[in-house]
Amino acid sequence: MYLLIKVHKKNFPGRAVVNQTDDPTYKICKILTDILNPLAIQSRSYSENSFELKKILKSVAVAPDDIQASFDVRSLYPSIPIQKTLQITRERLYADDKLPDRTKWILMTLLSSYRYA
């Protein structure tokens, strides 16, 4: 375990980082990442990293009277509506024709061929 210091925050709080590649759930998390990542990449708000975001922002026209604001997200994950998130994810997986190419899980393959009426 090691600590990443957040030098941009007041009192320099830290974030603990733990290597969990030996954790029993690591492989299933990797598989789920491979299944779900293409859904995220297709979204309008997706940015691969801060360098990509910088490139995107360079093309944004800013008028002299525009105001720029930046928000620090606090408690992001506890504020996500779980049921709505699961519903949206399920719908996007159902509509994903390429899902069978990303997983051999029978359930996922069945879900990809299911369509809402």
C-alpha cells in the first residue's frame, strides 16, 4: 500500500492505493471492465485522459463574457442512483450488437439478443 498526496487540496489529504491484482475478484473485475468499457467510450462525455480532454477543450470557443467554473466532486459514488444506473446499463447492453464479441458468458450473449418491446 502507498499513499498519493493530493497537493491541490487543503491540508494535503492522501488517497491510499492498494495493489489488488492478487485479489480473488480481480479477474472478474477485468472481465466486467472489458464488457462495460465500450459503453462508456460511446458516450458524449467520454474523454480517455486529461491530454485528450485538453485537446477537446482547445476547440471550444470561449466568448469574453463567458464564465469558466470547475467543481470538485465530493462523495461521487454514494450519490449515484443505483437502480437508474443499473437500468441504463442493462438497456445499453441489450442494445449492444457487439456484446457477444466481447464475452463468452452465456447470460451476456442472451442479453445482447434481447430487445425491449
